[in-house]
Amino acid sequence: MIEIPETYVLSEQIKQTLTGKTIRRAVANAHPHAFAWYSGDPVAYDAMLSGKKITDSNPGTGYTCGGNTEIICEDMLLVISTPIKYHAPEKKLPAKHQLLLEFEDDSHMSCTVQMWGSMFCAPVTDKTALGHFTNTHLPDPLTDAFDEKYFDALWENTKPSYSAKAFLATEQRIPGLGNGVAQDILFNARIHPKRKLETMRENEKEQLFNSVKTTLKEMKDLGGRDTEKDLFNNSGGYRTILSKITLPHPCRVCGGGIIRQAFLGGNIYFCPTCQML
């Protein structure tokens, strides 16, 4: 799913590709999805967005929080946590979509929900319409505000019995940092996903903090992960270390086998040699 690195990639591509385009028509909820969420009535999106020009885009850092893409349409704001695709004029559109913007130059932007996703639309001044997005406007790990002091405070406010995965990727403790990016963060820190916080030494906590910062930056700088697609439907340039793609292959460091297990409502990937429990 879309996480911090991809929101940076998407927002920059939207800024470069869609800024200045005027929305001719907006279609929301054309193909209902059980886990697609909207703010208010999706039928009203057309009236709110038609005639508006795309003026800017942010990786969830301007008005809301990480893990979503903000698209500013003059005085209206779209907050999207799903994959976003651009379709040049005359290009084939997806058979099903949960949000479609048609521009005056006949190009389109679409959102198609995979597992779940939000596509909120509201005036930029209406904070109540965006719900929890505005209530969790916390420091982004790729900004200076997310420093070691802030990380230590997160650590101290988390139960010592929590696992490393639970600390990083649950309860929106770090908005936008989910199960997907957590795999490589933990590998680079050489920490097992099930390792409890209370068992970690001070230097391991420092390793984890540094891995959060450096791993996410590398993912962003390389255009997102190879498990995800960008605005133009291209895979990211960051080669994941632990993912469904690498599961059949040996660990890059030790050559041993990679293991996948169900844990805390999702799969974890780890190398039992490099990340000892």
C-alpha cells in the first residue's frame, strides 16, 4: 500500500504533471468498494471540484499527516491514501475506479482502491471534514522535526512489551510508516520484527532510529519501492530487501533463507540469521 516514500514520489510527480490543469469533471464512487472511504457524499465531489485548477501537491505534510497524498485544487483539498495514476489523452482508462478526474485537455487522473483507501475532498479551511487526518499531524520521519529526541519520546510512551513491528507500524504512531517499509527498516537495524522493546539495548534503539531515517530516505530518493507503482504505473527504483519479491531468493547479506510469517494482522519477512530473536 501507499506509504511515506510513495507519497513523496506521487506528490512530486503530480506537482510536475498536473499543476495548472483544470478539472472538467469529477466522478467519485462509480464502482463502490467496501473499503473505500469518502468525506461526505461522493456525489458532491463533482460540484466541489469542477472548474478548479490543480495548484499544488504535498506528501501529507501540508495540511494532514503522512501516508497520504494531498492535492490542492485552488480552495479545495483532496487527501488520497490510495494509488494514483495519470492517463494521457486517448489512453485507456481503468475498467473500475473509485475516483476519476477528467481534465480540460482530455487527460485523466484515477484512483483504484486495492485493499482499502481514503479519498477525502473538502475546503482547505474545513479541518473537521478531514477527521483523524488533521488530528494526527505528527512529524514526518523525513523531516528534521523527527529527531532522536522525538524518537526517544515515542519509545518511552510505548509499552515495553510491544514488539519492534508494533512500535513502528501500528496505532499510527508514525503516520505513513506501515508494515511494508518496516521490513527493510528492521533488517537494516538488524532487529527481528517480534523483538520486544524491553529486550533492546540503547545502541539497538539508536540503530533503529538511524535506520528509520536512512532507509526511508533511500526509498524516496530512488523513486519508491519496487513493490509499488508511481503516477505513470512504473515500479519504484528501490530494490526491497524483504518483500514478496525477494522471498524466493537468499538473504543478500548472509545467503540464508528469508522467512515469511503472519504476525499482528499481516505478514512479516525476516532473515533469522541477520535478525536473531
